[in-house]
Amino acid sequence: MRIRRILPAVIATAALAGLGLTGAASATAAPTDVTPSQCKQGGGTPDLMDNLCKGGMHNGEKVD
């Protein structure tokens, strides 16, 4: 009997969590400008000739 009450709650929670993850993924897909220090902290190297962060978590983002 307990399973019949818990299972719908688990399914609803999983569905809501899935919606939250897709919203977060689309929100982070927008290109952003990073500072040279943010690029370095993310493990990249700021290339000031091309104004891009190369490598790390900000790879390919414009350096401000």
C-alpha cells in the first residue's frame, strides 16, 4: 500500500526535475563574455589576439 502512494510522487518529482534540467541547459547555452581571470580560473588560456578563451570550461567564449 505504501508503494502505491510513493510511486506517483517519485514519478512527479522526476518529471519536474527533468523540466528543470532542460531549462538550465538552454539557459547556459547562450554565449557570454568572460574576463581573462575567469578564463584562467576555468582552466583556460585567454588569447588576447583573438579575444577568445582557449581551453577549460570557457573554451571559445569571447574574452572581455
